Amino acid sequence: MVVYFSGTGNTRYAAECISELTFDETRDMKKLIRTGKRVKFYSNKPYVFCAPIYAWRFPPLVESFIENSDLWGSNEVYFVATCESQTGNAAKYLKAICEKKGMRFMGFAGIPMPENYTVMYKAPSKEEQKKIFSRANGEIVRIANIINSDEKLTDTLDMKMLKPFTAMINPWFYGAFVSSKKFRVTDSCVGCGKCAEVCPYKSIRLVDGRPVWGEKCTHCMSCINGCPTAAIEYGKKTVGKERYVCTRKPDIEWR
């Protein structure tokens, strides 16, 4: 079973490709998180958890979801991350979750994808996106082949020199950058409510037809990048920046 969390579509794409290549089913973690209920899974095949890297780890709400979900059937778990270029020491924390749950950690791998953290960076050009996805497809096939062979997965992005810094970078990032306070809407807002529908924390509500952000936020960029009229800004940092959403469907073949 391939279970994924995706803010702007990169991880969804990777998960759906892996699902097709491993002849398995997918489950959307964000929708499950929004229910607020403890989730019970059953799978005869290995579990494959896919999520983006935020400051060299899976997002806290993803780690918490995995740790608190009931996993029945297979006791093997693979982890696949999408990222801009680095995965830090994410595998260490995921392996610890497996050990705590009595599951067999089958490895971790990162897949470079187009940058989507709009509050800090610009999205790559359409041409560059094509190149990134072309390279990503090759890594997705490698990962799927390993899963189908029931072998241990290795991370081609592993940079041992960065691993010790994850314990410092991750909490610093969340303390210094992750906040909902700077989100605002312009007059382009049409009150469609899509931002409220995609927030994993259900932290956005409409007041007089305009979104209002609550305190809980993981900076998944679902709201700002998914707004159909690009009406959401994050202070002045996102003004003039092109929004990024991956709407690709699996278009990958065996190699």
C-alpha cells in the first residue's frame, strides 16, 4: 500500500507512479489526517510511505500520522521522500518509528522534484521542470524495482556530512519560519474556499467570504500554490512569484 502526503502535487505524482509500477493501491494521507481519526490499514504488500522533506525530515504531522496509525498485514515499510536536493537525516527518525512499532525498516530514498516552497524560493521554469521530472522518473523506476524485489532501499542523495545538522536545522526552521501569521488575501479572492478544503490541519475558515488562518500550519503550500486566482500572499515574500502545482498524471514506463 502506497500512502502519501502531498502539498502541491510532487509527492502525489511520485506515489501514483510507484503504485502503478508495483501494482499497488494508493491512499491520500492528507484526507485521512483531516478526518481527525486514528487510521487502520491492512496490506499484504509492503507499506510505502511517501512525503516531502521539510528541513531534512518528514513533516511532523506525517511522522505523527505514521506513528499513530495501525498497520496490519505486512510488517515491511519503505519510505520515499520528495525534495529539492537534500534529505538530511530523515531516515534516522523514520527508522526509529518502525522500531517503536515493531515494523521492519526497508529503507529510505529521496527524489529531487521542482521547488515548491514559494515563501522562500522561486519555482523553476517549465523547461527546467521537464528536466527535473525526467530525472525523477528514472529514480522512481529504481525505487519501484527494489520494492518489487523485496530488497532494501538506499538513498542516492545520502550526504553523511549533513546528517548531524538535522537535529538543529529542523527545529530552528519550524521555530523561525513556519507560521500562518503572514498569510493574507488580495482583492483577487473569489471566496471559493479551496484553501480551506486543502489545509491538512483544517486550520483555514471562511469569514465573510474571505479565508482566515488559524495558528496550526505546516507550510505545505497547498493553500497559496493551489489558489485558482493566485489571491493568497505570504507577506511580501511571494508577491510576483509564479505559483507551482504539479498536476501530472503517471507517465512512466519500465526501464
